[in-house]
Amino acid sequence: MVTRDYVLNLIEKAGKGDRRALGRLLTILEDVNSETAWVVEYLASRSRGAHVIGITGMPGAGKSSLISRAISVLRGRGYRVAVITIDPTSPLSSGAILGDRLRMQEHATDPGVFIRSVTTAGLLGGLSLSALSMIEAFDALGYDKVIVETVGVGQSETQVMNVADTIVVVTMPGAGDDVQALKAGVFEIGDIYVVNKSDRPEASKTYEYMLFVAEKGEIGRGGAWRPPVIKTSSTLGMGIREFVEALEKHLEYLKGSGEKELRLSSRRKMLVKLLAEKIVVDSLNTIAEAELSKLQGNVEGFYEKALEIARATGEKLVNLRIQ
Amino acid sequence: MSMELTLSRPTTRRKVKVLVAKIGLDGHDRGAKVIARALRDAGFEVVYTGLRQTVDQVVAAAIQEDVDIIGVNQHEGSHVYIARKLLEKLREYGADDIPVVMGGSIPVVDLDVLKNIGVREVFLPGTPINEIVDKLLRIAEERRSRREV
């Protein structure tokens, strides 16, 4: 049981720079439910307007290494940086290897940097709810840049992406031609496109493809912003300043156009939706568990059974009160 | 049976989170990776921090990730020195409630030395992976029952 005093104490300590307290607070948020929803609300009401940056792209494109390089530049400019990295949960064992952190370990002891790994575990938006709740914590505690890194596949990750202020799509040489890039999906959503590993052969070809896609297509999320394409190499440290510059320019654009507020609003709307989903799923699971354990042998009339469970869940929800 | 288990698992049940670390100049990471994969297959969330970490980096990672257990793998003979440093640092940061376990090329004669320093469990060469999994699960469960979250 997580008591209110315990959490408030954690938040206060975390605000004073106690990283252990922040680590524990994030654990509560990773697992947020109707009992702890108030924590997210409390933190959200103390938002300091952090710049939320979503970084997505195929596995192995070098997202984590790029972030690590970018952190150095951002720190040089005096920003406090938080990173939430999301790694897949095994569908077989439900275990996970969280390996993104490895690329950023040089920043582990920097008091202005906080890195937290989460998995895609959890049902129906569970992941997004964890990540969104953690964003609120970092925002309230004064982190200027909150970077969320995902492999960019699967709906729940797209949900997180869609509520970032700035979406960065990372690709690399040899990752397919312009037709690949024209396909619907992750390449539609970028505010900034990065061709990482540009020290490799064929980098300029991939760059041309991306340029074509970014310039000719009706890519991006509307508005006056034209998504830039940037060549980087984390190995050589090439293009990192340009990348950070693009992040800054996009933030300026968001603020100037009033879009920053719109994106914050859609982030909060998503929080409400995911929390509702979580409340329903939790109630459903409790009831389903009890009902299903009664079933024996060859189960018949399962649609009727499903409706029964759904109705019972509805009744339970009707009686739910805010604590 | 396993089907019913899956259905009845509450959505809020948190996985055991373990940090697998290699500290210092030791470059032999095959063992650490085998352990990391075995723990993943047993349903753990494994944070792997890679080779040549400092004690400070490992403690910082453990705190930020709020792990249940720190597992250190050493193959070059410095395990006693490293264990002493690591537990010292954990105390310094008020994080000495995180249990530390060790494995790798550790001779039997050092077993008591390590335990006296405060290492919770030492897995000598040849320890079956199932045994490691079981012990880690027990350590994590016991700790969680004492902790508020």
C-alpha cells in the first residue's frame, strides 16, 4: 500500500535532488492504477513546460548512441536531461533485456541527467500510461528536456510518440529505398528526420531518399514546419550539434505558433484516456479471474459468459469512487 | 494450467528487476550475457550496463532504475576489492538495502570474505542457472515484502 505521505515525501526529496527518491517515485508511476492516479495529477499540476522529445526508428539505427551524444551537447547548454528508454518484453517469457542504457552509461553519474528503462510489458496502453506518467514527474521536477526512446513498432509506442512535442525519426544507410520511406507508418510522423551512421557507404543515397520524402510529400503533422533531414554519425560525433540545433528550432516553432500548448493538451487527453482504459482493464481482470476459474472442461456459451463479465465490470465501475 | 495462470495474473504485478554489471578492466562478458539471457527467459527485467563500468556508474544506474538486485560478474580476480568498494558506495548513497550478488571466476576461499563484506549471495563456477534464478527470486520477494513499494 502506497500512502499519500510516503509519496509526497518522495516528491519533496526528489525535488531537492535525491535521486533514490526519484527512482522510487518512477517505480510507483510505472505501475500507476486508480489508487495512485492522484500522484500523476499532482505532478501534472506542477508542470514546468519541459520539452518532450520522442525518438523512434528501427532497432539498430543507433537511437541510444545518438541520444547519448545529444545529451553531451544539451548538458553543455545547461539543460537538465531525462531519458525514458523503452525496450520490448519477450512475448515468450515476459522477461526483458534493457540494453539501451548501456550506450548512455557515460552520463550515469551526471547529476543533471536521469535515465530510466521501461519495458513494453503491461496490457492495453499500460506502457504508454507508465511513460506518460514518468514524463509528468520529470517535467514537474524541472528537467528541461525529456527524451522518450522507443523501437517505434506497436500501437502503444505510437501513442507515446504522438504526444511528444518533437518527434525524431532515426534511419540509417541501407535501410531501404524511397518507396520504403514513402510507406505509411513511422515516416509520416517525424518533425525531424535523422540519417544516422552517415559515416557508412550509401549514406548520401539514404539522405537523398529522406530529403525527397520530407520535401515533396505532405509529411509531418501539418503547420508551417518543414521537417529537416540531418546526417549524423554517433561514432564520429558528426552532425550532433546540427541535430540539437534542429530540436531547439522546432521548440521555438512550437512556442511561436502556439502548437506547444496544443501538444501539451493532447498529451493530457491521452493520459485521461489511458487511465480510463487502465481502470476498466483492472476491474475486468479482477472479475474475469473469479468467473473464469469457475469454468471447467469444454467451455460453451462463451459469448453469453463474456457479456456477463462485461456487465459485471460495468456495475463494478459504476460503484467506483475516487479515493 | 499455465493458461489459467496467465489469466489470473494481476496487471499490476511488477517484474523482478536486476542490474547485471561488470566492473573495472574485466573484458569477459560472455558469462554476464548468458546470465542476462537466462534471467530474461525466467521472466526478469534485466538492465545490462555493459563492460568496464566504474563502481559509481553501477550504483548510479541501480538507483535510477530502482532495481531489486545488483548482480556483479567478475573474472579477473578483483572481486573482493570491487565488492568492498561497491558496498561502501551503496551505503554512501543510502542504497545499501539493494542486495548485491556476485558470480564469475571466484575461488571457494573467498566465499566467506565476500559474505562478510555484505555480499548476499555468491555463485561459484558451475552453479546451475535454475539455482541462480530461484535464489534471486527469493531475495527479491523477501525484500519487496519488507519495502513499501
